[in-house]
Amino acid sequence: MSTMTTPLLSAKDRTAAVVALLSQATTPQERATVKRVALQARFLWRCHPCRKNQFLTTAACACGAKRPEGLA
């Protein structure tokens, strides 16, 4: 049996996927679920000082904290 590996998506593609999912979420509960899953899948990152979710294409939060190493 052969195994196939899926190539990793770029940060731009992951951000686009999250935006598409969030645009279709109609309730606060759906948006919260999409954000939670996106954080777990590392499609978003959370700023530790201010606790705001950020897209992978964002290098630094508005509060000045930089994106954690290893996310891109």
C-alpha cells in the first residue's frame, strides 16, 4: 500500500481558507468554532499579550507583539 503526503499550504492559502470559512459562518457559535479549529490547525495565531487572533500573513499584532517563530 502506498502512502501519499499532502503538501503544506502556504500562509496565504491558509489565510484565504480561514477567510472563506469565516465568511460563511452565520452565527457567533459558528465563527467561534471556525476560529478554534483554525487555531488548532495553525491556520491562525493568537497574540499572547492581548489574546487577539491573527492571520498567518500578519507579521505583528497591533499591540506590537511579533508572530511566534515557526509559523509561516
